[in-house]
Amino acid sequence: MQSWVNKLWYQGHPLRFALWPLSILFGAITWLRRQLFTLGIKKATKLPVPVIIVGNITVGGSGKTPTVIYLIELLRTHGFKPGVISRGYGVEIEGVRVVLPEDAPSSVGDEPAMIVSRTGVPMVVGAKRVDAANKLLTEFDVDIIISDDGLQHYQLARDIELIILDGERRLGNGMLLPAGPLREASWRLKSVDQVIVNGGEAKSAEQQMQLEPTKWLPVSPVHKGSLPPSHSQPLVAMAGIGNPQRFFDTLTEQGYQIELTQAFDDHSTYSDSTLNELANGRLLVMTEKDAVKCRDFAKDNWWYLAVDAKLSASFDQQLLAKIDRLVADK
């Protein structure tokens, strides 16, 4: 399914024109919804602490989760106590739920499980982000909230909006859903505080971000000592993210020998049997997002590549300066 959608949105498939009337309808609905909040007919909820939205206007992975982790670490370094909220994509949650380090991705969502596993940040998931934020403020000592996605969730008032763009795919064919990948039209890029471009080349006034590989880590929490991947050893590589090819390209750029690649749909659920058949006893490598879903049945020769987002010092300075002003105002 994902490969067909990629052809439609990013490779000029002619079926996009047949879907164009549905895109017009989608655009009208989203415009009306925004207007209801703009005119005050629907009320946005303001919180007593600054709120940063990390979102996108395209469907699929663009690098939001590494950006959220980067912000958590940046804010902590400068004395803030961040908390994170998320929808918890693909899971049904009654009300809201605190994410614990031992929670399975199937219970709280892939990205929340990864974020908490990596950082230990206070995090709450739920369909209603306002409720999630209120629980975060009630139960934890946080003084700033990061929303993982939620750019189009206008019920939650926000102080800072960050859009993450895939630098290679950018806006695809430039059409709204379902003919194209856009949740909102390209004008939205001009209304946010910063547009962060993951990979590729940032344009004027955009912020460049790179995902830099840091180290290999074992998928299994009870790893018993096999050696991490080496450049002389053929690898079986898998990825179930928005743009799997980015992971495979990273391995190639790092000089690793890839014997076989397997792309899965974003948010795929994995089984012991499927991945054992794929690996067939060989060394299997994956992304950190995949690893949190495989840790309960991982073999000792399964590894994931940890990556860190890297942004400029000027981005950090601009963001922190605005947060300081917000804190003073609130």
C-alpha cells in the first residue's frame, strides 16, 4: 500500500487528477474548521505554560520524533522541565494515559514508546491533546509542553509552531489529500515560527537539520554479547518508517554492505516468525523506532542504529529567546 501511495504522491502518477475533486472537498473542510477557531466560534484552550507544536503538513514520516528528542535535551540543558503529549498513532486509548518506559508500542504508540525509552521524559498520550496536557501538568513537574504532532489540532492553543519537512520529498506533488500528501496547503509554511528541513537542502529562511548516526545498540534488552555490525559484514536491513529508503541510504553512506533490504509500512506490527524468516540467521539491523517493537523477541544479532538530530546554534538561540519571552509573559 505504501509503495503505491508513494507513486501517487511523489512520482507523478496520473491517478492524482482523478482524486483532485476529493482534495478540493478536503481543503474546504479543513478551511472551515480553521475559520471556526479563527473567528472564535470554537475556542482554543490556552495553557499556563509555553506549548511547542512539532508537526508537519505532509502525511508520513518527516523526522518529528528525532526533533522532539532534540528539543527535550536542549530544554533540559537550559534548565527547563519539559513534558510531551501525543495522540498515540494507531492505538485506542480510553481518555489519556501516562507513558511508562516498559509500555509496549502496541499500547501507547510507536513514537511515544521510543521517546520515553530514549529520554525518560514525562509523557501523556490521548486523542484529546488538551486533556493529555492537563494530566501532564497535574501529575508532573513540567514547565513547558512539547506536542508530538498536532499542528492541525487547533483546539490546543500553541505558542510556537515548528514544521518538519522531508528535504528530499518536500511537498510531493503539492496536492491536498487524497490526491497528494498535504494535510494543509503550502501557505501554512509561512505561518509558523520555523520550517525545519530534514536532509536535502534547506531553502532561504528554513532551518537545516541532519540526522547523524551515533552508535549501534542491541535490540534485545538481555543482549548476550554478539559483536555490533562491521563494515566487512553483510547486513540484512529493515525499516518501517515513513521513508524507509532514508535508512538504507544512511547505511550505504556509512560504508556498510547491505545484502538485503526490506521496507515495511510505517507503524507496522512485527512478529518473531516474520523477522526470523527475513534474517534467516544473518545479522539484522533496523531503526530505533522499529527496535522498540521488537525488543521482547529480538535475537542477539539484531541491532539498531541510534541517530541524533542536529540543528544550528542560531536555531537554538532563536527558540530559547522566544521561550524566555513567553515565560516572562505567562
